[in-house]
Amino acid sequence: MTEGEFEKIMRRQIDHVLRLACSYLKCRAEAEDCAQEVFLKLYRSDISFGSEKEERAWLLTVTANICKNRLRSPWFSRRSDTELPEDMAADMPEEERSALAEVMKLPEKYRTPVHLFYCEEYSVREISQITGVKESTIRTRLQRGRELLRISVPRNNGKE
């Protein structure tokens, strides 16, 4: 892969990598460190992609694996924040920001499939391949994640 090809891929995919890393790590600085590690792996690898979708799937798989490794570290095991990082949602409309804040409160096993399904628009099969989790488990986690979101977001039942 030439440096020009690498730069094109990085520019095309950086936002997707950062969003997924933020959803795992809940910290913009940590997500940026993770993204740097992801693109370093890409730069050092001798891989070629047939499409943008393939390159995004590869990058998101690597991102998920790096994030999972970081979350196992002693430093992350002592963290307890569930808040949305302010810099992560600075440019979002209020409605999107509040929805993202609710998604970020979900446990990681539900948050990741919800993020990949609704934000990145991956199918259940693709999420299964990215995360290494069975398709039936992904469907269950999506369903339970949606249920948790319904419980945490009060409905006004048509009343304004």
C-alpha cells in the first residue's frame, strides 16, 4: 500500500474508527490513541481491500479488538464513568446528543451492537463478523439494548 492510498483510507475512515472507539472507551483522548494504533496496524500491514466496505469492516474489527484489550487493563477497570464526553457531541443537535448519551449508558455488550447497527448501518451478520460474536447473540443484544433504551427514555404518550 502506498502512502497516498494509506492517507485516502485514513481520511475516509477516521470518523468511523473514532466513533466506535469513543463508544467503547467513553473518552475522546483514549479513542484518539486507539485510532492511532489502528491506523499504525494498517500502515504496517500488507493488506489490500476490494471495497470501502471491506476496509471499514477490517478497521472496525481492529478497533473493537484494541478497545477490548484496553478495557481489560487495570487502569480502565478502575474507571466508572458512564457520561458522554463533551467533546464527542459538541457539534451535534440536542436531540442526537441526548440519544447518544442514553446509548453510552448501556453496558458495553449492548452499546457496541447498537452503535454498529444504527450509527454505522451494519447488518447483524456484519456486526457478528466484526465483533466475533454469534449472529443470534447480536440479535438478542440489539433487542435487549433497545428495551433498555425504551426503559431509560420516558415517553410522553403523544402529549406535548
